[in-house]
Amino acid sequence: GNKNRKDDAQHKLTRWAMDLLFDTCWDYQQRGLHKEFTTGNNDADGVYFLHWVEQKFPDRAANIRARLAQWGGNSSGVNVANIDNLGNVHPDTMWWHYDLGNVRQRPFSEIWRDLSDPLMAGLKQFPRRVSGRCGDCQHFDICNGNTRVRAQQLTGDAWAEDPGCYLDDQEIGVAPGGERLTVSPYIRLRRAS
């Protein structure tokens, strides 16, 4: 969350955790231990996994890439919804500040198909019209622009680049040295006693 924004900006901790996860999964597989692992709320993980496969198992990379593209990345507002305890519908569990409607007043199916809301129309659009590094990314078909709520919360623009993308320019196939969204570390303000 906010406490780790500085680390997210540098992205070192995320990359280390993903490397550890992939290596652990492979180790378990080699030892015949069948466990399921998952990552969460960062669709750049699929692209990072593809790069891991390209390094370790280049002969399998094309198949993995096809499967990741078939999965399609972030599906907020498309295949993922959230209905809170009051009946308010949100594009996913991270969008609690954004109501699409209430199931006590309208059926969920009507709310979910209603494209008059600009956010829902944009989330359901394929491909999504995102800007910045996300819009130029060569792996957009794998992550689908990643998590739009992070962009919205930090910039006010749901279609800006996702500040949580920890992939470097080379990994996403964009020109090096481009401008990135500035993310500053979260500093907790103490209340006066």
C-alpha cells in the first residue's frame, strides 16, 4: 500500500519477490511438490514471468506468451466486479470509492452492461486507451494496461500509466529514458496529541 510507495517507485522489492516466487515454484515442481501460487493486483507479473521463461526455458516462451495473451491481463470492469455490503457495485475490489450503481435499485446485469458510465465504457473497451508507458508497451495484450485504479488514485486519470508497473523500458519494448510518472513515498502524518 501507501507505506511501500518508495519501494514501488524503485521496484526492487517487487522484482526480488517475483524472482523468489518463480524460483520457489520451479523448485517445488522439480521436487514433485504440487502447490498452487498466485500473484495479485499487478498484471505486469505476467510479462515479468514471460521474461523469466525466456531466460530459463526459451523453447517454451512462445507457448507461454500465447497463453498469457489469451488470459488477457487486467479484467476490472469486465470479468471482475465487487458488490459491497450496501449493494453498491464497483469495477473491482480496489474501486470502493467509485460506485456504478446499487443492486437494491437496479439489477446487477443492467448496472454491469451500462456503458453510459465513462469508466465502465473505458474498462470494457478493447484495447483500452491508456497513455504513457502503458500505451506504448509491447506487452499490452498480456497485462491490458495493468491496474487502472492506481493510475486514477495517483494522477486523477484512470487512463494514465500504471505507477505500479515495475518493468523497465527494455522489458516493455519502449524507447529508453522516456518520462515516467513520478511516485513519491508515502509519509504518515502523525496527529498532534
